[in-house]
Amino acid sequence: MSARLSKGGRLLDRSRAVEFTFNDLRFRGFAGDTLASALLASGQTLLGRSFKYHRPRGVIASGAEEPNALVGLGRGARFEPNQRATTTELFDGLEAESQNHWPSLEFDIGVVNNKLARFLPAGFYYKTFMAPRAAWKHLFEPVIRRSAGLGRAPSSRDADSYEHFHLHVEVLIAGGGIAGLQAALVAGRTGARVLLVEQTAHWGGRAPVDGAVIDGQPADDWISNAVQALEKMENVTLRTRCMLSGVYDHGFALAYERVADHAPGDARPRHRLWKIRARRIITATGALERPLAFAGNDVPGVMLASALRDYLVNWAVSPGDRTVVVTNNDSAYLSAIALKEAGLEVPVILDARAEATGPLAERARELGIRVLAGRGIAAVRGGKRVRAVETCLQAGEGAVLETIACEAVAMSGGWSPVVHLWSHCGGKLDWDEAQAHFRPDPARPPLDHNGEGFVIAVGNADGAMTTGAALESAVAGARAALKAVGKAAGRVAVAKAAAEPAQPMQPVWLMPEGASDARRMKMWLDFQNDVKVSDVQLAAREGYESVEHTKRYTTIGMATDQGKLSNINGLAVLARELNNDIPKVGTTTFRPPYTPISMGSIAGEARGELFQPVRKTPMHGWHEAHGATWEPVGQWRRPYAYPRTGESVSDAVSREVRNAREAVGLLDASTLGKILVKGPDAGRFVDMLYTNMMSTLPVGRCRYGLMCDENGFLMDDGVVARLDEDSWLCHTTTGGAERIHGWMEDWLQCEWWDWKVYTANLTEQFAQVAVVGPKARKLLETLTDMDLSAEALPFMHWADGEIAGVRARVFRISFSGELSYEIAVPGGQGLAFWEALVKAGDAFGAMPYGTEALHVLRAEKGFIMIGDETDGTVIPQDLGLGWAISKKKDDFLGKRAQQRADMVRPDRWRLVGLETLDGGVLPDGAYAVGEGRNDHGQRRTIGRVTSSYRSPTLGRGIALGLVERGPERMGEVLEFPMIDGRRRAMQACIVDPVFYDKDGEKQNV
Amino acid sequence: MSDAALARISRETGRAMITLRGDLASRPLASAVKRAVGQPVPGPRAILGDDDRAVAWMSPDELLILCPRGEAAGVSAGLSKALQGSFHLVADVSDARAVFRIRGRGWREVLAKLTPADLSPAAFGEGELRRTRLAQVAAAFWTGGRDEATLVCFASVADYVQALLENAARPESAVGVL
């Protein structure tokens, strides 16, 4: 049993007890504890069940690399799954629950998978659940998903807030250990803008735990002096609980600050995502200890030697009375010595090396610890906790030499530099034979826009594994960064560390060397995803020679810890099996984030009312107050209809349509794009943009125009007004304003840069109201002295004047087929103008109408709508708009494309009207079927419905559609099979697309 | 809003804005600008003038003229007249814009939560203007003094921008860096 020691714990505040619960049981820890240290101190070594075999699992590490100790944290609106107990700071009232077990952590039925493990090797699911296909969806997948997996997803809205923060710095330093601090001291003294981030709540990293001595002082003293010095520098920003999670192109980096995880509900943002632009990034991210692969290395109580040391020194946690240490290098001796000095027993140190002669081994022997060289662990005994280890010869096959009772095992397989940040943006690695690890290759760093490396690795993260080497590397790294940003480091006093002589490590990838297959099936590589030595060997035998393929086949390194402990061991086993060198096999790709970051931090402020900007016209509030239902159009909200009390939305639409046809309707058309195009070459420019001739349009006149892209496809339409000799005002669709403005600027800036044309997007400068219907003129005449008669202002003309006391421009244009004026007024007066029209309109039966009535009105007239009749594959000729395509112009955008064979083939789908035989309404998007089958054996389609409405004017369903050779087939009846369960297909007759007032008499009055 | 907010956010309505596009190096344009607001043509990312009349650099061929609302028509007409015959564009965009004042010591942090622009005092001082992005919309802002900034966005998203700024100024959300 693990327990709390009565003394020690450098991070503990024993004066402040903290209460928390784990699986609804009450526990107690101290301020400064992590959830993992507090649980261990309370004797709770079993923390969860493994992903696939549901094996009992305990804490193995002490930091971000922890694969096992994942818990569900919090409750309700603050519940979050898969939180690492090792990086969760303890706070009063913390609630945690273990994961992946049923019915309970102690007794888990899923552990039957463990008994079946030999039948569940890598690739088992791929191989087994092949057929029948339907069984996947209804049987295999639900069962597998239930038995495999980690935490459950939260079901409530997140109660917390999140935010982003942008910062530009010259030098960004990741990692607040001694190397990061040393680099910050060097950089900070030059006045450079420096940001130093540390993922934990404490500065200094592991140097104090490992007993480093710097400048003759204990590491703790040197660290607090360094932090004090840095805090005095105004140009240096220090941040704990802030992890550099990703490095991206051009010196962009993301840091994940856990502002209030340790104080939930205190009104601060829970997480803050820093978006940092740095000239140079120094990674001082340290190194991670590797596990050893011996049978039973996943039993709760087996820990990394360094983690065990952390728990002992930082949190005064005894892992149990007796700890067996197993290692292939000197660092694990520090744990043995620390245990002994804390009054605990170390029955044996099993050193896999042929001899143990380093100074630390000597010290251990002096303390009376039995040190056995050339030995390893044959197997760990115990289920839910370690009971004993069986020792063996490392060079042998695992014959048991001795069984040693113990409660814990401290293992060390060597150290791997944390190269993730170096690698995120393309930094390459070198294999360091002596230390048996990958380290950054300084000759192949991630490159910036100048082709220069912008990431510099220092300290342990660079493979500088002693205190002295780490500090020297930090100074050198800081110098290099400063030189790149144009700052001179000058003379720097490098902190000096006491020498740390050590015996070279010896790589051990399998313990013992000749372990049997049965033992290899119990040697865990990836603890979180339950991948064993035997799985990687199987993958190699089955031909998965690439490390990337092996990763995906076995799922090694694919869990939430992304293989921080398993990657190197896994690829070493693979290399061995392939009889290849480790560097030849290579590593998988490290990708951001370093550890998972919250979804909330990525969203930042974008939730609730800030999720997306809602664009509002000046009359938005009026519509809202008058009961409008809304239709999103781009980011705008437009009134869809204005249902009255007790009226259905569809009844409201019918009423609005009839009223516009019979009396007068008012439409808020402010969202239409309005782009001013001005300059000596403006006429030439609009002639290129539109398919028809715009340069010849007389001042004072309007013309409907079509815009196509280079491929000839129709992309926008609208009315163009000639304002004066060199100015055209181009109206676009609501959703098209920004896109078309960008399109214009693209051509002007990139292709026709010598044309003298300026554009300005004036969409929001004006509120625009369409006054539509037979009484439109009469209504407006009560508000203005302007002559709006057919003679003074004929169809497709415009005029300036004053209406209702507001400066106005009146366009006599119609998208409804009725007598219609569209009136633009300054946006700030839009609401007053609208209200004046509503008031004066009372006498004429005026009513506002929404976008649905607008659609019905235009469909009755056979007018196309961009996005309904077009979908990016439709050319104007398909829509019977050949009349709007100039034959005289030499060129316009899309002209050449429209001459391609596919565009002129006679069987293109073309626009027609569709009248159902029974008067019903065709479903939008319904397909018409013809004879025969296509290449895929499906019924051949010969057309589709693009717009469909019930016309209140005609009292029947009307539709527009694109039909193969449509206009040549007037009167033909098409069949539209239904997909909504109705067995009978609907039948519709091909008719002219203009259903109402074919001669346009109503708008020309 | 609480007094402890990082900054106070207020809307302003008295300002007119006129877009002027043309050859910024030309003498007629410079003298037209001088007549309009009493300032020379500003350099890149700069704004010259005071709360009443100012001219801001928007792009290599675009300026923004600021003046009191009542003077907009006169200033527009004056610019058009002065530049008649030369290649240019003048457009009143006052109604297309919304203007916010952000007052208080935390204004830099409020903006830095929402825009990628560098807001450190070294990079963004008095007379500097940035045309950039504020969360999901376009915006421009400048600072006239130590503890305040002025921000311009499109009128249609004024409510969104106001809510963004107020949210970013919540008293509990101080970053303590800028």
C-alpha cells in the first residue's frame, strides 16, 4: 500500500487540508497535491481500467505523459472526461470518477477480455468482424464501442467561459525548468520581448527532485533566485499552468493556459488559448523516462523510477514499504537512494547492464542496498497491485532466479528528449546511439519564411542530459535566438553545476532478452491502448514494415497520450523484429497539440450570442418587434414572413404574396450588395464582369446583368445602374456582396492592375426598401414631390430625390412582376424611412413581406434565383438567359468557357416550368426519371426541381426545374418518384417558366 | 457594467467617414486632404488629426477622412471638386460604419483577446492605426492617447462587436500582460 510519509513533500502545504471525492468516496489531501499524489497518499493505487482488456491500472508517471490515471472530473455542466490525475491540481470539493469499467472499478466484467487476450491480438477487429455487413452497424459496433473506450462524453452545456489572447514576442521559451529559466535570464537581460511558459504550477522542473546543485546552491534556491530576477524584468512575461501545445509555420505557436482549472467557478475564464507570434522559439521541454518491457509491467504499483521519486520528494508519498528498482541506466539509482534516505526499503536494484560501477551504484551499495547486475524482471506477481517480482538473467530466457516480495517497482529504460515541439513544424531528429534516444538534429530545424531555423532545442530536450550540459545548452540556445532577432547577448555568466559522472546506459528493449511468447503477451508498450510487445511483433510478421502502418494496425501511440511512453519502445521492438536499425525504421510524426486541449479553449469567446456575427439591417429591430420569423442569408437574418397572431407561417406567406399582387407590399432589401465601380476604365471593367453590355448603358438607366466565373458558370446577378459618366453601381445578391467585391478587387489588383478603376463596397451605407404592387406609386406620391409617373420614371430608370423628408435614390426595377420601386436611403435613416412608409401605407393596405413571399413572387414570374436555379454547374444559356449574353463583345469572364463542347451540347438540362397534374407541390430537389439506367445501374435521371412553391396567385403548385432538352419538350409529362414514403410518383407537365403575366403588363404601368 | 471592467465600451454616433481612393503621392490629393481636415497624407498604418477631424491610411491607394457628421456632405463635395478630372473615388460611408470608444487601462488586453495585431506599446503607439480582424469580423482601430482606443466596424455587426468587447473586458478576465 502506498501511503503519506509524516515528513517531507516540497510542494505540500500541510497546514491546508483539502477534501475531495473519488468514485463518491471521501478522501483528504493537502494543498499542493495533485489528484494522483493525493490518491496514492491515501493508498488508492488502482485508478482505472485499460482500454481493451480492462486490466487494472494505476499511476505510472507523474506528469503530462501519464497514460493510465485518467478520470472523469467534475459534475454536470463542469464534467470533463479523460483528465490526467497527474496534472490535476487538487482543490476543495474536487469530484473524480474512474473510467472504462462496469459495474465497478474493483470488479469489472470487461476484464473477461483479459482472459481472452490471446484471441484479441492486433488487428483482431479488422479480421473478425468482416461479414455480414449489416452486423457492423447493429451488432459489432455497438458492443465494441461499449466495451472499448475511455470516458463518457459530457451531456450538459459547459458552464465555464474561455478566451483567446494574442501576443507577439521576440523569444518564446517553452518549459520553465532550469534550462528554460537560464535561457530566459540570458534573453531577458537584453531587453528582448520574452515569454516563458511552464505547463505545471511550479518553476524548476525536475532539477530539485534529482538533487541538482547549481552555482554551489541547491537547485531550489537557484530557481527561486532566477524567477525573482525574471519577475523584475518588464520585458519578460512569465506564465505557469501554461503549456506550449503546438508550433506552426512562421513562428506561430499556441499555448494552453489552465487559468482556473484548480479553482472552478471563480468567474475567471477556465482556459485561455494564447496565439503567439514569435521570432524564435526555444524548446526547453525536458525529457521523459521510458518504461521497460517486462511481463506484468502494467500492474498497479509499477511506476517510472523518476515518477516514484517525484511522488516521494514532492508529495511525501511512499509507494509501499518495499520497492524493487529495475533499470538500464544510472538515474533510477537516485530513486533507490531517495527511498532509502526516507527510511523505506529497497530489497534489490536489478541493473540490466553487465556490471554496475557508476558512482550512484557505489553510493547505493554504501547505503546497504543489494545491487545485482545483469539481472532483470521475469514477471511481476499481483493483479490489482504488485505483490512480488520474479528476477531473472537479462541475457537469458526468463528462468526465475528469485522471488522478491515488494509493493512497488521503479523502472527506468532510459530517457527520451521531449522533441514534440521541435518536430511539429518539420524539425528532424538524429538517433543518439550512446543515449539510445532521438534528439533534435540542429542541421535540420523547422524553417521560417527566410529558410532559417526558428525553433531551438535546449537542455534535456536537446539531449543535454546532465545539469551542467543543460545549462550550457540553454545559454547557447538563447544566444542563437538573440542573434536572430538582432539582440546581442554580450557577456553572460553561465551557471555552473556540480559534475554528475555516470556509467553509460545500455539499451534494453525486451526483458529478458530471450523472453517467451507467453511473457511477451504481458509486456505492455502502450498502456493506454493496450498494445504489447507481441502485438508489434505480429504486425511486423504480417508485413507492416513502416512504423506509420504498424502504429495504425496496432493502435500504438494513438491514444490521448499519443504514445509519450510507448513510441520509442514500440519502434525499437519493430526494428528488432525487422532486423533493422532504429533510425532506419524512424519515428511516427509528432503533431500538435502536445497534450489534448479543451474544445472550449479552441472556441474561445465564440459561443452563445458570440458564436457567429449576426448581421442586422437598420430595420432589424422593427422586424423583430413585428413578429418576423427569420431566414439566415449569409450572416444576415432576413424576415422570412410576418405571421400575425393565430396565423400560420405559410398562411402569412400567401397573404403577403396576394397583398403585393393586389395592393402594395414593403420589402427590406437593404442586404442587397451595392458596389460602386468608378474610373476612366470602369465601363471596360463592367463589360468584362458582366455577360451583357454595360458600358453603353445611359446615365440614369438600369440594366439586369449576369456575372460568370472563368469557367462560364453563373455566379451572381443583379441590376446595374449608371450613375454618371465614369460610375456604375452594381447590385449583387445578398450573399454575394463581399464575394463579388473581392472578385472585382482580385481582377483589378492581380490581372488588370493597369486599369484605372476603383471599387467601394457601399452595401451598408444604404438601407433599401422595395415598394411593390399596383398601389406602390400612389403610396409614394403621398410622401414625395418627385414625379414617379411612367413617363418621368419609366421601367429600368432611376432618379434622385427626397421621399418622406429623406434623401433617396429611386430605382424603378422589379423582381416581382409588379409595379415596383426600390428606394435607397442613408442607412442611419432607414428605420425612420421604413416607418414612414408603413404609416403612409396604411391607407393603401400596405404590408411588409418577407423572403418567402419574395421567392414566390419571383417564381410566379419565372425569375431565377442564384443558389436555387444555379449550383455552380449552370451556365446562363441553361436558364434561357441567352438574351443577356452579348454577342458583340470581344470578351467577358466566362465567354470562352461557354464555347466548350460540354457547354454547347444539345442535351444539357435547361430551365422550364413544371405544373403538377394534380395541382400539388413538387418536393424541392425532386428528380425526374427517364428510360434506362446509368453506368451505376441506377434509374437514369433527366431533370430536377430547382424551386417549388404553392402559388397563392394561381391556387396551385408551381415549380421551376432543369430538364434535359427541356424547352424542346413543352407539354411532355415527367415522372418524379417520391422518397418520402409515398409510393406513387408525382407527375408534372413541362410548361413555360413564366406562370403569371407573361407579357409583363403589370410592371409596365 | 462593473467599474472594475478592463475598459469601458461606448458607442459614438457623431462621426462621419469618407472613403477616398486615389494616388496618395499626388499633390492635388494631398492639398485636397489638407483642405478637408488640415492634415498631410499619413504614412502606412498611421492616422493624423484629432477627435473631430482626422485622416487615416487604409491601404496604398485608400484614405479614410473623419469629420463631424454635419460636415460630411461639404467635405465630400470639396474633395470631389478638388480632384475633378483626376482618377479617384470619394464615397460617404458614415452610415455603413459603427464607432466604439474603449476607455480604460486594460484596452490593449481587451483588443488583444480579439485581434491578431500586435498591441504592445512598442508596436502600437499613439497615431498608429490597424486595419485587421476582431474575432470574426473586419475592424480598424487606433489609439489617440494612453488609456483609450477608437474602433470602427461595419454597422450591421455593431451589436456583435459591442458584445465581443464587453465580454473581453469582463473584470475577472484580466491577463496582466499588456
